[in-house]
Amino acid sequence: MADRHAHSHDEPHTHGHGATACCGAEANAAPAAAFGAGRAYKVRGLDCAEEVAVLKQAVGPLVGGADRLAFDVLNGRMTVADDARDVADDVIVKAVAATGMSAVPWATHGADVKSDDHRRQQILFTAASGACVLIGLVLHVVLAGGFAQAWKLFGTHAGQPTPWPEIVAYLAAVVLGGRFIIVKAWYAVRNLRADMHLLMTVAVLGAMVIEEWFEAATVT
């Protein structure tokens, strides 16, 4: 008991800060070090406090409660306490998969190159999305005939439809930026859970529909 108490204070600020920076709210999860002798899993898709809450809901009941789980968001690690209910690895892996994430035992994740590939893909898709936004802005300036005119045309294009090259660039930015969000949103719908990913998807699609309606009304 004394050993567990000592571990529970390891790096509390680091893990809380990582979750806060990602989602704007603290992750209500103990550091993984608190369960030093427990089973650990590498969870691909564990990026912030929102996923922590989802995993607690999906895996917690299997292991005897969410308090039997600890998370290291920065390293994508979920740890099951050594005094948790005895559950086979494949059952836990299957429960994680039902959330749109995936898990492998921590001891074997080093040989699983998919973990690093997932992170690289996130970086590449995010960078590509940002590049498409920049391309859209450049196209706006070029097609408008200069910065001054482009500023005047932001939003309305003087009652004319948005040029299709701009539409393509911005649409590509949305698709690339939402590559991983839309997957988790889909799983949220399947599980009847209105999480951050679903709300973000609805907000973006709603904004696009409203903008299209407003532009059509302006042109008419």
C-alpha cells in the first residue's frame, strides 16, 4: 500500500497538462504509474481527455470500475490495476476497438509499427489540411486581383459564387483535417454517445450547409 501511495504522486502535472492542452479540460485519470504492477496497453487514438472518458465507459465495467484504470495520454497508455477483475486481453482489446480506437499489450507494442504510423499519419493529414487552407487563401487573393480587393470580397464574393478552385481547396482541407475525427464520430453515433468528435463533425457540416445556403441566397 505504501508503494502504491508513493507512485501515485509521480509526474502528476505532466499528465494533467497533456490532457488539458489537447481538450481544454483536465483528464480525470490517475497517472499510469499509480498502477505499477498492472497490465498496460498501447492505445492508438488515445489523444486527450475525451478518449479517456470514452475508454472508462467502455472498459471500466469489464475490470470492476473506472477507478481500476489509469491513463498516460502523452504516451497513449492505458493501465489496468493489478487488483482489477480478471479479464482476458482480447476482451479488453475488443472493448477498445468498439470505441474506434485500438489497443495492444504494452509489452508487445514496440514491435507494432502501426502505433508510430498512426501518429505520423495524424501529423501528415493535419499539415496537409493546413496547406490546403493556405492554398485556398492564396487562390482567393489571386482570383480577386490583389490583397485589398480580396479583403473586400471575403465572405460574399460581391454576390458571385465562390470560384471552384477555392471550394476544392477548402473542401480538401476539411476532408484531410477530419480524417480521424469522422471515424470517432461514427463510432459515437453507433454507441449513441454525443462526444466531442461527433459535436465537432455536426458543427463543421452545419457551418458548411449554412454558408452554402447563405451564398445561394445572396447570389439569387
